[in-house]
Amino acid sequence: MVPSEAVPSLVRSSPYWPVVRHPVLRRLLPGFALSYVGDGMSLLAVSWLAIQLAPQTNAGIWVAAAVAAYTLPGVLGTVLFSRILSGRSGAQLAAWDAVLRAVALALIPVAYLAGVLDIGLYIVLLGLSALLRSWGSAGRFTLVAELLPQEHRLAGNALIGLLAEASSLIGPALAAVVISLGGPVLVIAIDAGTFAVLAITYLFAVPKTARAPLEERKASSLAGFAAIWHDRTLLGLSVLTFGFFFLYGPVQVALPIHAAEALGNSAGTLAAFWTVFGVGAVLGGFAAGYLRRWRLWPTTIAIVLGWGAALLPLGLGAPTGVALAAFAVGGLIWAPFPATTMALLQRSTDGAMRAPILAAYAAIVTLSVPLGTIAGGPLITSLGAQPTILVSAALTLIFGATAVGIVMLRAYRYKRTDRKDRDQPGDPLHGDDVPVSFDSEPVR
């Protein structure tokens, strides 16, 4: 390990330095990075293998089912395994997810080599691999909250997000090379291997004391969702996140069609949009760690407004160069959102209920984009691709402005409440339940 004295002061002053220097996290980060690259490679390989296995007459339906199977079962797993997994440590949850994904994904190349892999079995194995996906996400961020003090959690969340964003740029390019050499099955085998390495990393890098259950408890299968529903701060954050990602969903469908219809029918133009977005997201993900002195609620809502504004040039039919620049800025603005929302969740939860709440939140996020994508289909049919992007941008701006209004109204009401009443323990505005305004931030 390099002595601290040998590291430039600019690096040591970075908000990421306490994260990469942490004795446990510094051992886990290479495993995180490797598994994220494997997942980035599978973004391409999952659909490509589905195309090869599916009947040509209805290949599109099967490909959509395969892509959905790689993520959506995590929502079901959040409910099914709540009684078993509630109260477990972050390391345990993340490790079990890594083990399940390694085993289920490894069965795909095994079945392929045995000559028994068809599209049905393929989708079943993909779905099995994703059952603990929400719990794995909850485990990673629960572990960050367990290991880092509050002032360093935003940087920890941002670093994990940065690894994920970078993998979305690197992974598909690597997958294309591997597919050309050995086919998509080889990519999925590599992805399984990366999760096996991550599971082993959890086993040896995290002390047994950190892997022990936090508390023995029998939680309801909907405990995480119930906790969110009954807490105004958690519910507001969940609604904000769901709406933000839901309104992003139509863009995923409309942008390819817009590129085909109005931007010269060029795959290169479409690739350019996603590339500049990815570059912006990597830069924004890195910048997220430096927002630790910013008020998180106003910052999070400002991200929603900023993303809506960045979509406007594309929706208004601006020249391609202008739209590309705005889309890159959109990626820059969008990227800190997962880190800031997760920091707010970590600050608002503790103990054995933190993981179930984070798993429920991950399930909400997992549902939001596919539902938005589905909603985009009828919009494009009735309005067209470019107007759909404009509608998405406008609704995002309205949604963000509504969030601003709600926060400011609640802050105004809070300030008008008599302090004596606010200090009563039974008051709904007492303590950490106080809504955040643009002038103040609750301190836990």
C-alpha cells in the first residue's frame, strides 16, 4: 500500500480519499469494478443471445422478455425474501446476491454446452439470477452506511455510481469484441465469473463481525414498503425518484426512432447521443462526491429540473450538434441523482430496517423505467418521437417545479409552527421528519 505521504495533497484532499483508504472498502472496490464491467458487457450479450435463441417470427417479444428478466424479478425478490433477509448486514445481502448471480448465470453456458439451452430456459435462468438484485443493491449501500460516517457516505455512493457509469461505456465495447471471438454465451460466462470473484471478495475482505446479522427479527414481507409509506420523507423521496425515472423511460424508446426518422437514419448518430450522455454521466458521477457541502434535497430536486431543461433542445428539434451538447450536459446533471438520493435514504434510516427500506426503494427504481418505457409506446404512436421527447422534458420540468413548491410550502408551514408544538415528540414535524427547505438541512 502506498504511504499517505507519497500521495499528492490534491488527491488526499479529495472526498474520495477516505473511501478508497477505508480498510474494508479498498479491498471491495476492485470487485465492485469487475462485476460492474461484467454487467456492462451483459447489457449487450443478454439481448444478442436472445436474438439467436428466439424464434424469428416473434423474436422481438422474446428479446424484450429476456431484457426484462435480467432486472424485474428483483422486485418480486424484495417481497419474497423480506422475512429471511431483513436484519441481515449489508455484506451478507450483497454477497448472497453475488453468489446467486454467479451460479444462475454460469448455468447458461453450461446448458448451452450441453445442448439444452432454449429461449424459455434462458429467460428462467436470467430471472433466477435477478431475484436478489434489489437486496444486492440494498446491501452495497447499507454496507457503505455501516462503514462510513455520514460526511463520507455521499462520496462512497458516488464512487459506486461512478464505477457503474464507467462500466456502461467500457462493457458494451468489450462485449462486442468478445462476441466476435466467442459469441454472447462467452460474455455471460465472463459475467458469471466476475460475480464469483465479487462473492469471494466479500468473504475475505469483510470482517466476520460486519457480516453478522444486525438483529434477529421477523419482518413482514412488505416491511420496507410499509416503512416508506408511513414516513413522509422516505415517501416523498420515493415518489420523486419514481417520477424522475418514469419520465425518462419514454426517451429510451423515442430517441432511437427520432434518430431513424429525423436525424438521417444513422446508427452512428444514435450511438453518438448515448456516448456523449455516458461521458457526461461519468464526469457528473465523479463530481457527485464533491457535493457533500451542498444541501441534498435542493440539489436532488435541481437535478430533476436540470435534466428536463437538457432534454428541451432535442424535443424542440434543435440542430444535431446543439442537441448532442445538451444531451451531454444532461448526463452530467443526471449522474449525481443516485448518489444524493441514496445519501438521503442512508441518513433517514438506521438499524435492521435500513436494508429492507433500501431494497424496497431499489424495487421502486427497477419498476419505474420499464413502466415509463411502456408508456412511451402509445405516446410515440399518437404524437411522434420528437414530440414525445418534448412531452417528457416538459413533464419533468413540471414534476420538478411541483416538488419545489411542495418543499417550500412545507418549510413555510414548519417555520410558522410554534416552537413549543414542534418540540412535542408526537408532532409529525418533530426531529428528523422535518421537511427540508432550501434554507436548512436537518441534522441527524
